Amino acid sequence: GAVVSQHPSRVICKSGTSVKIECRSLDFQATTMFWYRQFPKKSLMLMATSNEGSKATYEQGVEKDKFLINHASLTLSTLTVTSAHPEDSSFYICSARDGLSPRSYNEQFFGPGTRLTVL
Amino acid sequence: QQQVKQSPQSLIVQKGGISIINCAYENTAFDYFPWYQQFPGKGPALLIAIRPDVSEKKEGRFTISFNKSAKQFSLHIMDSQPGDSATYFCAASRDSSASKIIFGSGTRLSIRP
């Protein structure tokens, strides 16, 4: 149980285009989802926290107009990188929390990640 | 106060040996301490986690030791195997469904055959 999927696993796009990454919880209802960014050989950097049906909360320094997050249902959150540039190239990872489970209410289940390359 | 400090940055251990990774935190409000294992090109996976009401938790070859007064915790991997070669992250968070997880900087572990 507690599986999180991401799609696509890798994407290459031209500078100036927008890219959408999907994060799905497959066997539980994700009341909260998180989006992280990870550079090579570095730790995970939290970008934003989203709760189903409400606006995402962005971490300091993360441009909310550039990284659009939508959490329209309890099983799906999307991250859209708008007008992508080469410096946006990174490994993007989502995680989901099963807020309805009293046993694991603060445990996060991570997706496999999406490798974004902007040419 | 939100930081979790992790050491060493990299670690090489012979097959069969014990791998030890250490972490320290400042925020006494933290009360959930997970360890994650990440293979190249993959997302992190929860390995083992502890809450501060116990000083040790063991799952198979993996043990977390927790020292609440020193605000330190460590991961011990017994009988380390080449398949354990990965990056390990310690983390901490508050005991709330709304709280975010604070990650350590990571330790790249290599197990030599």
C-alpha cells in the first residue's frame, strides 16, 4: 500500500515552454501533497505544500507564478513549470500524506521523481 | 533551529561491516524522526522511523538510536551489503499532519565487496 506515482518520469523541453508533472496517490487519499526539487548530489528542497481544494503554500524564494500547483482531488496534484528555462532543469519529486490514517498521519510517501531537462 | 545536521557526507564500508550515520537537531518540538534511502534516479523511500518515546528501534539490519537529551539520532546498518549502497537522509518533523519534514544533507554510502 501507500504508493505514489509520478508522470512523466523524464521530460525534455525547449526553453520557454510549459511542462506539467502529475503526482497521484494510488491507494490512499492524500489530504496533503508536497513538491520537492533536488539538484545532483544534494538534499531535497521543499518547494510547496498543497492541501486538497485549497491554494498551495510556497516556501520562501519559490516563485508561485512560475511553479503552479493544483491539488484538485484527494488523489492528484499537478506541478506546472511555466516558461521553463535551463536553470529549471532538476529532479522534481512529489510526496503525499495520508491524513486520514491515524497510524501514519505525518509519514510522507514519495513518488519516483521526474527528471526535467530544459534545452 | 529548523536545521537537521547530518554526517558524514560520504561513507565507505566493507561488506559485512557496520555503517553508522549521525544526525543532530535543534528544535525540541520535533518528535518524528524518519530515515530515507534513495537510489540514483529514484525518489526516497522510508527506511525506518522513530518517535522520542523510545531510545532505540530495530527493523532487521537497520537500527535507529535516539538520544533525546543530546538531540541526536543515528542509523546503524549491520552486516552492510553492496545493495545497501545508496544515499541516506535523516529527517525530522513535528507530530502534526500539517507539518513539513526537514531533511538532512544526505550521506552517500558505498559498500565495498
